[in-house]
Amino acid sequence: MCKSKRLAALLLTGAMVLSLAACGGSGSTETTTAAGGDSTATTTAAGGSGETAAAEENTAPAVYRTLYSGEVTTLNYLTSGSTNNWSIGANCVDSLIEYDCYGNVIPCLAESWESNDDMTEWTFHIRQGVKWVDKDGNEVADVTANDWVSTAQYVNDARNDSDNQYMYSTGSVVTNAQAYYDYTAYLMDCETYGFEEGDENAVDDEGNAIEVVEPVDPASIGVKAADDYTLVISLDQPCPFFLSVLSYTTFMPVYGPFLEEVGDQFGLDNENLLYCGSYILSTFEPQQERILTKNPTYWDAEHVYIDEIRQTYNAEATSISLQMYLDGEVDGASIDTNLLDSMLQDDTYKNLIHKNRDDIAYSYFYSFDFDPKFDDVYEPENWKIAVNNTNFRKAMAAAFDRVRALTVYDPYNPEFLVGNTVTPATFAVGAGVDYTQYPALKPYSDGDSFDAAKAVEYRDKARAELEAAGCTFPIKVLTSYNPTSANWDSECQIMEQQIEGVLGSDFVDIIVEAGPETGFLAAVRRAGKYAFMSTNWGADYADPQTYTEPFGLDNSYGFWDKSEDPETHELFCKWYEMVYGTEAAIEKGLRDASIPESDWVTGAAQIYDDEEARYTAFAEAEALLIENAIIVPFKIDSGGYSVSNLNPMEGEYAPYGVAQQRYKFQHLLPTSMSMDEYNEVYEQWKTERAAAIAE
């Protein structure tokens, strides 16, 4: 097929579904045959009925086939923090809300919702008629508001060891959730060490006192069913971003009577699980095969276009899936970036390979360590003098060509991975404007920190100031990397060459060393055994507040709060006040308690009723970090490259929770799109998303 006709066919079955209506609405349908000959792709355009073509034309079901090499360790979506484990629960159990392909929140199991004026009480109206079914599709019970009460009590019981329990107390603070967790953890300690509840003499094996925790009734947790179809969630503080918290598995429902019946067997296999999502795990044979089958009772079945997800286990999946795709045996395969160059020159592959959507779930930034704990051979005291000099930090930042360093992750489009701010572009939208385009951040978002001439200017200023402070040269800069992280070593080597090349090896001596293969974070970053190192942070919810968390008190991202330098200390205090307000800064001893209340600053986190003002305040605080080179923004994750019969721009879009694990709203394409075709669809998505944001 010639390129223009091939693109037209792909756009018919792919890009058309990127219309705003098709992201979550209904429409007319068209049918095409997918790769392998046994699947159909159903395309939705705005304005029609939304019935599947498979049903209308009695064609074969649409089946998406893949290989996998990493088996899930549990199907218990309420306890696991692994995205690999989430992939099942995300498709088999629905949330209160979901997302369209542009990142807009749309109704799911909650048909509608509202909050009180200060956003401390949220009321959700549960969709009636939704069923819990077993692995064979047999109806078990109705989904009701009580199912979220069961979830809250289960997740916040420390005895169940839920990895994501913290989502009840981070950012949003669900009333009494943490208190109940602490109480149940205390009961566990009493049982472990053989003491009665309330014993003030209880100690652990090392003789440390076990503090008595007063009883907390699980019924007091702020997740309550006002009636079968009205769920009320109470918070201890205003939370304008609370809806985005609900996309985590720990806020998904569970049928309480079933949970009680199966006990510790819950999530052990597909028989010990109930389903209310778009798919049922009809087959689960660990290290052999798992099949997700479209849920016949699903409330929104018209927007589930793939009838079956067939996943086959193979320990060699990474190396054999590409050939199996070419042979028509699977419908998707990842591409190693090291093979890209040769494959894009090969007629067999070049029109099938495309990028995946880049991943903004994590932001990467280089952190300066203001409280070094590394060995004397790396001269920690000399480093302290250097790192507390603003011109030195700015020289390092300006000498770092990030695009060049990012070629190790994406040799063809490294500029797409550059992160100019801590909060990634497209992550959050406030008052119709992307957060990174707010006035304080726009100059950084639209610019490039790499400027060799500026770096030399900063270096010369820093040298004079540092010499006067007693610093010796070259300044040793210890950089560590995790040897198990692909290409991190190459990134560090390029960074070393760049910065030493611009600033001179007589000014800085960047020392690149491998850290331990296991326990890297604890041994290096959290221990402060580095000078300048790439670090990252993952978002927990859709608000810029989530990206302030690495930089607060007692953080392990640079330890700037530990600096004894007056200038650095004042910068930290100012930033803390900008984020949390003067009152909080006084409580933490960062500001003088004698400051008149009339002079108190309202922190960004305290603003909940004016989105534009909130985002403006957070942007100004983030700009302080960048302007003073407390950190150097670096990158987002590459989505990588693949051959796949899915349109990477079509599924749910949210860089937190489980939205991007879902197959709902996705169609099968007849074949994989090329790089040029992906770029065209991606540009269309950006245009349509901008229009959706503006609305």
C-alpha cells in the first residue's frame, strides 16, 4: 500500500477516534480487518449509535494478542503497588471516575458528584444497575456505595499491608483513615511482641517502647454510604484535586461479603476475584496464559471495542515478539532503542515502527547534595563551600546540554524528552492553561538552560567568590548511578564530558561511579552519598502540589533544608513559606513567631477556591528552585518505540493511577503505524487536546 493510502486507512481506524466525542461518547461504526486475519477493529466517529461492528456484521471478535515475560505476583488490586499487577485490576474493576484520551475527568461508576464549598466533603452518586460478576460472567451482586466503605476499611487496616494506603493520607487526607491504620499497626505490634492492648510497658525486641494507640473504629473512617447509591467521603483539609486521587486501585470498590467470604484468598487467582469493569479475567494460568474477555454485563459495553485481550507467557518475550508480530502471531512488540537505527533502514520494519506516547508519570531532575555524607576522598567540606554558591550551581546547570545526554534514551527525538520544569508539561491544567505556561514558569518552559557562554560567565563569578571562601580547585563532583538502570551510565559519561568541556577540568572534576545493584536509593540518594545526581519523582495526583513533596523538610532530594549556609537556608525558608504559608513556616521554626498576622503569606497549598491563584503561586515557588539552580530539570520518561496495532494516543490519559493501563476506548488498527504517521496523529492529538483544555 502506498504511504498516502496507508495513512488514510490508519487515520480512518485510528485518528478519527481522537475526536472529543469518541474519547468517551458514542458514535457510528466502521470495521476493518486487523493483522493476523482473526480480529476486527471498530472505529467510532461522532454522531452514531456506538454499536460494535462485530455485533452488527457478525464478524469475528476483535482480539489483541501479546507476549509477556513478567508474571503478576497478586491479583489483589487493593494491596499491590506494582503497575504490572495493576494491569489486571485496572481492566477488571472500574473506578468512580475515568479519563478520556485528553486527560479530562469523565463519569464512570459515579454518574455525578459535588463537593461542599471548602472541598472537605465529596458526594458521589453511584451508577445504578452495575453488577459484580464472577470469572464466568455470572451475576453476584449490585455495585453499591457500600463497596467503597469496604475498600476503605480493608486498605487502611495495617494487617492487610496495602502498598498504596498512603493515598488516603497524602495530599488528600481522608478523615480517620491514617488513625485507623496506626491503630491496627499498633495491634499488630502487641500481637508480635506478646503484649496486651493498652499495656504501657510494652516494648519491642530491642527494648524500644511501643506507644499506646487509642482504639479507632473502622466505621469512623470518612468513607460512608448515605444510602446504597450515595457515597460521601470526608477529608480533614480542602482538596481541589481529590478526583484525581480516585484513579488509584486503593479507591476502587470491592464487594464486602465476598471479601469476607474468601478472606486471605482474595486475589489469589481469578476465581477469588469479582469483576465490575470492562473485562473479566476469564483465563488465568500463571506462566502460561491469561485472557481478558469483554464483560457482557458491562454498563458501558458500547465503548469497549476490543473483545478479548490474549496474553501469552514467554520468558523470551522481549527477543521473539518482533518476529512473531511479523509472522502475524501477536499484535504488538516493543523495540530496543539500540536496534532502532538498523531497523529504520530496513524495508521490513521501517513503516511499522513508531514512538509510544512519552510518559510524564515521572519527572527527572539533577539534585545538588547540600548535606554530603560521602567519603573524605571526595572532599565533602570543599563541596559544601561550592554547592552553597549560587553562581557555581548556575554554571553547572548552564553547561549541561540535556538534549545531547538524552540521545542515549531516544536517538531520534531526544528533544521530546527534555523537561524544563520539575512539573512536566501537559501534566496539570489550571483555568484552561497548562501549568508550565504560567507566567513564572513560561520562560523556562519555552527556553533551554544550556548556554555555554552563560556557563563560563557564571563559572568566572563563582571562581572568584569560591576562592575568597577558601574553596580549592578542581571541585570534586561525585556522581553515582544505578548499574541496573539501562543507559544511566552512558548518560553520566556524556554529562561529565559536557560540563568539564564547558567549565574546564581545572574547575570541576566530575567523578562517575556505579552504586550498588540492590538497595541503591537507600545506599546513595537517601544516604546523601553523592554531590550531583539524577533523581526522580512520580506524581500521585493531578496538581502541582505533588511535585513540591521532594523538596520539603526532611527530604532526601538534595537536603537543602539541612544547609548551614545563611543564603541557602533563607532560600529554603522562602520556598517553604511560598508553598505552605507563613503560619506553617512559624510552626516549623522557619519564620519568627513575632511576624504580625497581617504580614503572613498565604501558601499555594492553602489556596483551594481559586485555581488560577493556586497554580500561579505554585509556579512561583517552582521557579525559585529553577532560577537558583537548587535542582536542574532534566527529562521525562521515553515511552519507547514499538510495532503495535493500537493507536498510542487513543486510550485514557492520566499520568497517575491506573488510567493508562486500560484498554477501554481503544480500537485495533489493521497494522502498525509508521513514525511519520505517528507524528501526524500526535500533532492532531495535541491540537485537539489544546481545544479541549480551552473549553
